[in-house]
Amino acid sequence: MSFTDYIFAIIKGTKTSLQSSIDTFFESQHKNHIEYSKQAFSKGRQRIKPEAFQELFLAVAERFYQTAETNKWRGYHLFGIDGTRLNLPCTQELEEIYGSQTSQGAPQVQALVSCLYDLLNGMIVDTRFRSCKSSERDAAKDMIESFDAEKYGKPVFIMDRGYPSAELIDTIIRAGHKFVMRCPTEFLRSMKLPKRDNVLSHKFAKLKEKVDIRVVKVTLPTGDTEYLATNLFDSDLKEDDFSDLYRTRWGIETKYNDIKNKLEIENFTGYTPDAILQDFYATMFLANLAGVLEFELHDEIEAAHNSPEKKYEYRMNRNRTISELKRTVVEMIATRSKAKRMKLFLEMQNRLHNAVVPVRPDRAAPRTKRHKTAKFSQNIKRP
């Protein structure tokens, strides 16, 4: 197998048994005469650095912001920052690197993943893959310090209640960026908040200087009160504006659902540290390509399917988008013919136009938290 064969095979990984995936890959590349064992594949992929896939993942986002007329909010790009834990194969080598959780049953090797996600345009612009015992705040601070506003535009970083800290707020302010964070009451305990909208200069114990901060009390549909801290001081922004702004953060939760359950990121094709990172960045590459597809086709699908006679608006079916992308992406990348690439894209576009789903607003369900064991056994793969 050539270098590009390995790249394409890992990107196309069908999440079935490794040998079946390899056989399917060669059939799709019209190389049926080649017989290649999974042992040879596992050995050969170790010659490829995970950074090769990381470069592909980052290149999609960079190219997107160079060419697209992106969606903005009052001149800002809205970026959600959040973390999630991924179950890894339970090997001693991976446990030594990433650690394990033992809240229920046998120890489960896990990694902490943090993402910086464009909430209005569907792009993951940065990510971190670290030990499960590491800090989400540290990962967020690292991504914010590395953020390039010239590439990605003026940001507002939106984070949930696990992130507020004096150091993180100081990092964002010193970088000249904006933020909105949901705050637990313990974080606000030393602040005097007599109004629903409070602007104050607060001295955090861990900082040398006072910080100008705005805290807005938002009433939820349940009647509960939510506290949002920000450095957006525009008097035109009212309680409802901040409520709507924070609500956009749900987009990163939806993206994690796509990555985990539709792209099956935890269904790894190898056991070694390099194989884990190769699969991780290959999946993030596909997630960004899916974001590009959804962005490109959104207006066309909206115009074609939405009318006053219809009860709901319609959007692309994300399941179908990911399925079509995995089916077509390698052939589109591999061909040197622009005409063939466009033909493949138009065929995929037509199929996606006919696979839309209604948008049902204001639906809600109680959020349940439970420890989940590995969904994708390394010993039992689909045939």
C-alpha cells in the first residue's frame, strides 16, 4: 500500500471488522487482485504520523474561512467550547497514557476531548486530545491562546457552567476577545448582584487587578434563574439577547452527538496510540467536511422545501449527509479529474436534496446522566 492508500483507507474506515474494511477499500479502488492482511495494514500504518490527519482536519477549516461568506452575530463569530470523554480500547499502553475511569464496573480507558466549534457555521476549528484526568479549563485556555483571529474572525467564546474561573476570564480579556459563560452560584458568591443586569469591577483573589465584568440574570422557561457572565457591555444587548446567545451553545452538543453516534468515533480500528490519533483526526476531518456540505446546501434546501403551506421548515438529514460523505469522499479526493469530482458532488447533492427532515422547534427532553460502557467492542466487530 502507498502512503495515500493508507490515508484513504483510514478516512474511509467503514467501522466493520478491519479485514472487511481493507477488502472493501481495495474493491472500491478497483484493486481486487490485491490481497492485504489486517496484520500488514496495522504494521504499515505505524509509519504514518497522526499529524498527517491533523493537517487534513485543520486544512478544511482554514480553507472554509478563506472562501465562505460566513454567518455572524453582530460582526462576531460565535464559538462554543466544550469537552467530552471518549472510551478507548482497554489496553495497558493506552491506560498509561490517558488514564481510566472506574465509577462503575471495571476500569474504562478514556481520553478527554475538547473542541472549539463555530456555532453558526458548523466548523471545528481546533481540538485537544488529552488524558481523561486533565482539565477542560486548561484545554480551553490552550485553544484560546492559540486562536488566530485573522484566520477565523472576531470571536465570542461561549461556555457552560464548568468553565468560569478567574484565570480563564483573564486569559480571554488579555487576548482581546469576548466571552459568555454560564456561572454556578459559588463562582458569583463574592459579587453583589442587586439587578437583573449588573456591570461591576470585580477583584478575583487569584488576579492582581480588578476585572470589568457583566452578569445577567436570565429566567428559564422552567422559572429557574441562570447567571451569564460576559464582557459584552453594549447597552443594546438585553436579557433576551443573552438568553438567545447562550442557547446557540447547544450546537456543540449536537456536533458531539454526530461525532460519537453517527461517525462512531469510539469505534477505533487499532489499539496503538498512533492508530487512536489517526482515527480521531480522520473522524474530525469527516466531521468538518459534513459541516461544509451542510453549509453549502443549506440555502438551496431551504428554498426548495420550505413554503407557507408546509407546517415545518426543513433541513438536511445529518445521518444521510454523513453516510453519503463516507460513501463518496475518498473517490472525490482521489480523482484528478475536476469534471469527475463535480459529477460526484452533484450526484451526492441531488440525493441529499431528497433526504430532508423537518425542524420541530421548542422540543425538549430531560437530560439524563449515566456512565456508559464502551459501545464498540474491539473483539466483536460487524462483519
